[in-house]
Amino acid sequence: MTTPKVKIILDTDPGGDDAFALLWLLSLVKQGLVNLIAVTTVDGNVHAKYTFVGASKLLKLAGFDDVEVAKGIIGGSASDIEDAGSLHGADGMGNLTHMLPECTNNYETARFADEVLIEKLNALPGEITIIAIAPLTNLAAAEIKSPGILKKAKQIIIMGGAFLTHGNLTPEAEFNIAYDAIAAKIVFQSRDDLIVLPLDVTRKLIFTNLIAQNIIKVNINSAISRFIRSLCEFMCQNALSYRETNGLEGFLVHDAVTLAYLFYPETLSFRRALVKIETAGEWTMGKTLFDNRHKTKVGANAWVAMDVDPVNLLAAMSEDLKILIQNT
Ligand SMILES: [Ca+2]
């Protein structure tokens, strides 16, 4: 008896760490473990148009350009916040899109993400896992247009938030949540079993040039290898500039942690919590909160990862990326 494939919609805003998460996901597709239903892109690290193009080109690079890519809803609640182009490159891809193949996907004619989410979740109720590694604008838009639709997902896995650690967009708030805090609030009210992977764990996931070199030597001349090496070099340099890694050489592969939850859950531990999103604070907009006093957990809506085994997580990621690169 074979294990059924995990049906996934990836909601993403590539983004250097999104690129590594997507490539890891595509390895799992290649291994027959995942059925990638769609990729929905969103305004976030860079403008929605660039995240659409970036995701489309990455799919083409790895030979999976038959997967539908949807474009992001524009106009989240925090759209006056500066994007993260300075960290991820103006194109979100480390200014390396010239290394990626041309794709035929057309931003102007592509469907919007909320339409695709609603259609797919209605077609396969209870079957699709949503991996959300970007501001939650698209998911909230789908929920507003079709109330209750997010409950039709099998589960929703979110990279976002900062609980017992500082933020990265502001001193208190993490980027994915704070970029569109109203959207995050809607999503966090949509069901009681969200999987949340915050900065508390992703700050420990330091991906280095040495790790990249170890991965790509299985097929050093492939286009995917060349892209991984260049993107890693770009991200590591910028991470040092922004002091994201405590002075260590490397960059944080935040978004990749979502794949670890699904396929290597032994690398994470969780606590049950009622997570709330600050949407009115003068200095704390977009902060994620739970009651850390260990009272009864009435109304809990999430499982929040609080610890991670970074060595084994990055090892699993590395081995899967090697499989993606082999024979390409
Ligand atoms: Ca992202």
C-alpha cells in the first residue's frame, strides 16, 4: 500500500527563503510525496507582480511549470509598510532572475489567488494543506469572499509571528503577520487548529554557503545548482548586513520550516495556545500574543512551535535538495 500524496497549495512571496522552501517542496513533488495543487503568490517581500514572476520562474527552473500560479490580492491592511526588497533583492530573487528561465505565465491574465483558493478548497474539501509563507492577504481575501472556506482546508501551516523573541519588521512584530495584520487576524479566527511556526524557531535555522556547496556538488553544473549557490551567497551577505544571524555567516531559511513540520515533524515541538494578533497597538501593530502563564487554554486556536532541532532539520532539507538536483 502506498502513502497518499499530500495535496498542497503554497501561498508565497518569493523572497530568498521562499525560493529555498519552494525548491524543497518541489523535491518532495519529485519524490512522489506531494501533489502540488497550485502556487498562490502575494504582495510581501516584493510587489505581487515580482512574486508571481519569481515563483513562476522557479517552477520552470525545476521542471514543474505545469503547476498553476495565481497572482496576489493587492491592498492589504498594511500596504504602506516598506517591502523587503532591500533584503531579498529588487526582484525578490537576489537580483538573480536573469539566471532563471523565461516562463510563459502571464501576470495580467493569471487568476487571482482568492479565486483559486476558493475553487480548489471547494473541489477537494478536507484534503488540501495550505502552506502560508507570506503575508496572509490572500487567505483572508478568500475567507471574506467565501466565509468558512478556510475550514475546508485539511490544515493550514503558517510561517509567522514572534512570541518570546523580538520581531523582524518592527521591534515587536514579525514581517508576515505585521505586513497585513488585519488579514492575519481574520485567518487566526478562521479555525482552531492552525500550525504556527514563528521566529522563535526560525531564528535557529541558519543556512550557510557551506551547506549550499555540500548540496550542489551532487550535480555542480545544473542550472538549479548555480542558482542555489548564487542566491545563498546573496542572502548570506545581506543577512550579515542586517545582523540577522548574530554575526554568523549564513541566512535564515524561515519559510522552509513549514516543510519540516509536514515531513520531518520530529524536528519540532509545539505548545497549544490561543494566538491573538495585535491590530490596534501604537507600537506593537502585528504582534502575535499568547498567554504564557499556562492557564487553561480556553478557545485555543493554534499549535505554536517553540523549539526546533536545527541540525537535523537542515540535514533533511539538504538531502531532499540533493534529490531535486540529481539528474537535472
Ligand atoms: Ca515568504
